[in-house]
Amino acid sequence: MSRNGDTQILTKGQTAFDPQVYRKDFPVLSREVYGKPLVYLDNAASGQMPVQVMDVWKHYHEFYHSNVHRGVHALSQQATDAYEGAREKIRNHINAASEKEIVYTYGTTDSINLVAYTYGNQHISEGDEVIISHMEHHSNIVPWKRLCDEKGARLKVIPINDAGELDVEAYREMLSERTKLVGIVHVSNALGTINPVKEIVAEAHKWNVPVLVDGAQAMPHTQVDVQDLDCDFYAFSSHKYYGPTGFGVLYGKKDLLEQMQPFRGGGEMILSVSFDEIIYNKVPYKFEAGTPSIANAIATGAAIDYLNSVGLERIAAYEHELLTYVTEKLEQIDGLKLIGTAENKASVISFVLENIHPHDIGTVLDQQGIAIRTGHHCAQPVMERFNIPATSRASFAFYNTKEEVDVLAEGIYKVIELFS
Ligand code: 7TS
């Protein structure tokens, strides 16, 4: 149900999902840019926030803003309850076995760095190997490359085919007793490819190798079940699934988290401190040094409530409908080439236009109120694989409409006209 109480009643011939019901919850979607209605197609960079989430964030500041885990006063207790309540919502949402497995971080990047500089630092030595794929975001490349360089270990890269799909057979052959960790993106931000993560994990586990999944782009589109995937770590950011920026999660299996050294040192992550000895706190607090992002944690719980009220299965089905629609539309445009045509794809569409630089495409579309992202999308190896400097990327959320796809297509025709 939306905030204003609307429910969807299906009549014959009507689509099962009406984005208009939800658009009302996102005030930014009704604004104009350069006098044109905003068409927001940059959801892979950051999703918009519904008022229900903003209300929760605001309510915390208006009524019980205070620090957590350290005050006996009412405000601090209320903040702590809401903060820990959000942890339980997140646990339940991804089906983790325990709330001890939910580590609060500042985002996907922070979560991956945490694993690299704790687990990675402890377990990777000279001659070892870390496997990642050719379609990783830089945040799942740079920490591993740095670590491998420091340790004299080797970074191995799973190749991708021309459609932007993983070569799973090549991956199987890469695994060996030298492999110490596999890092894999669940959904590619540059290509939209949905990777067979469960299979990747199962293969790694045959060698007793843990797998870290970068779930930044999967969370807004799919119902993630970490126990079903059996992944060892799962990293994600709140702002990609309609929560605030500056907050994220690292899911980690409890036994692994317990073996890991702390990441940052400071308050909260300790049980006792003297100049002779430090005793660290239990998980997950061992990894949560300093005053955390309290309001953002609480708001993330609200974002999960919101997503669940819409229904992730319905979201996935509708977004798939949008993806099919936009793919058909864009395929009809002469000189346009799609980059990333995997069979299993999320609602992200990257393309290039013959002889027109993506930056020019983005600028002309922007003038028509259409927000897309152009560039390498922090996935430069993907660009190198397809021999292009950059792409234009439109990424869709459940509040986008087919009419907006039409506006995008018209906008692209205008770009072509302008540059021909
Ligand atoms: N992993 C993937 C797959 C991503 O898409 C992103 C962000 C990150 C990691 C990093 O997330 P952060 O919240 O820590 O920054 N991707 C994008 C993007 O596609 N456009 O802007 C940010």
C-alpha cells in the first residue's frame, strides 16, 4: 500500500503493476529539470528515497537523536532499540542466520575493504591466488589488487563473453589449492548481467574457498537469501535500494567474522582497553568502531519495510517487463549498439552510438530532463573488454514507466539528429 493509502485493484487487461501508485511516494520524481519533467534513469548509481524512509530519518532527528549503546537515558535507549531493530530487519530480509552476521558499514566499498584488510590480510600470502571476474566494479578490484601486490599473491580474472556473461567453465579450471578467496559481483552495474552466484559459491566450496559477493546492484532487484546462496560474505549499500547514502552492510558467516581481526580501532569495538591489553568486542560490534551512522541505519530498516510493502517479486517482474520494452525500443535505433546482452539481466541497459561520444549523449539527454549515466561506470576493465572508452547507461527502478522509455528513445533520436 502506498503512503496515501492507495491499493492496486486489478481489472481485466490491466498490468499487474502500476508504477504510478508508487511514484507519489517519491517527491523528486515530480520535479522538472530545465523546464522538462525529470526522467530519472540513473538508479544504478543511486535509487531515490520514498517519503516513508525520509519520515523515519527525520523522526529520529526530531524526537530521539542521541548516541547508541552508551546512554542510560531514554533517548539513547530509544535510538539503540531502533538501531538494533534495523539490524534485525536487515537480517530477516536477506535471511541471515543471526543478527551477529550483519555488520554495519558505510557502503559496499567499505564492506569489501573490510574483508580485504581483515580476512584477506590474514589468509593471503605469497603465491596464493584471489579470483575475481572481468565485470567487477572497481570496489571489488582495487582492494584485492592492492592486497595481492602487497603480499606477492596473484589476481586471476574470470573472462566474460561478448554478451557480457561469465565463462563459468574457465572459472572452474582456475580454482585450485592456491585459491584463497573468490570475489564476484551478483549483478553487474555496467552490463546488467545477473551472475549464477549460487553455482560460483558451490564450485569454490569444493575447494574450501570462501566467496565474497558484491550485492550492490542485486539488492534493489532481487530477493537475496544468503543462506540459500551459501556465500561467505555479501556486501551492499543502502542508497541503491531506496535508503540513504553513507550506509551499508557486510553480511559474513559468524565463524568467519569471529576469526577475523578488527578493521578500524576505537570506541564500541572493544570490551576493555588498557595500555597493556585490548579485549575486542563480540561480532558484529568488533567491526563497528566509533559512532555509527545511526539515522541511516534506522532509515535502512524503513527502506526494507518499503521494499517489502511493494514486493520484490512484483518489482522484479515489472522491471523485467521494462527491460524487454526498452531493449526492443533501443534495438530499433540505427547505429546503436547494446553493451551487455546477457540472457539473465537486471534492468540496466548500456549502449554506444556510432561516432557520438557517450558524454555528448548524456549532456543532450540531460537538457531534455533525462538523467542517465555516461562513462566507464567504475568498471574500466569492462570497457577494455568491449574495446570502448565508455557507455551510456539507463538503469530502471520499479517507479519508472514505459512512457519514460519512450521519452528516452525520442531523446536518443534527437541526439543522433544533432550530431549527424
Ligand atoms: N559494486 C557495484 C556492483 C556497484 O554498482 C557499486 C556502485 C559499488 C560496488 C560501490 O557502491 P558504493 O555504495 O560503495 O559506492 N555503482 C555505481 C554506479 O554504477 N554508478 O555510480 C555508482
